[in-house]
Amino acid sequence: MRQGTAFLRKSATVFSVLAWASMVIQTLAGLYMLVFGGEPVPIGDASIPARAASVLVFAGAALNWFLFMFAAKLTQVLLDIHSQVAKAES
């Protein structure tokens, strides 16, 4: 049983690291697109300017950060529930 909780604790840490890494990388990509512009970005049948697409990159960075942090916090909550149940049983 202890091995399962160790994996979940590592998973929570991995989710937190992924949250911050994706935020930093996507924010740098969005800043690059915002500053330097470039070719229009095809989205579906339309092409929008790269500077306008950088707003979508920032929104994606925020969404990824939120989802990864949510997964990390949810994993931590489940581990806390497990420890409380195990403590009550013993």
C-alpha cells in the first residue's frame, strides 16, 4: 500500500513541475510572437496575424497551468483523504 502512495506523491510533484514549466515555455513563446510577429498563423480556414495569435498562446498557458495545478492539488487531497482513512482504521 505504501508503494501506491509514493507514486501518487511523485505524481503530484510532477504535475506541479509540468504546470510551471508549461507556463514559462508558453509565456516565452507568446512574448516572442508578440514582439517579433511573423507570418500569419492558419487557424482552420482563416489566417490571423501572429501578434493576435499570441493572445491565444497566453490563454493556453493559463489553461494548462490551471489544469496541471488542479491535477496536483486533487492528487494531494486524495492522498490526505487516504491518510485520514488509514489513521481512522488503525
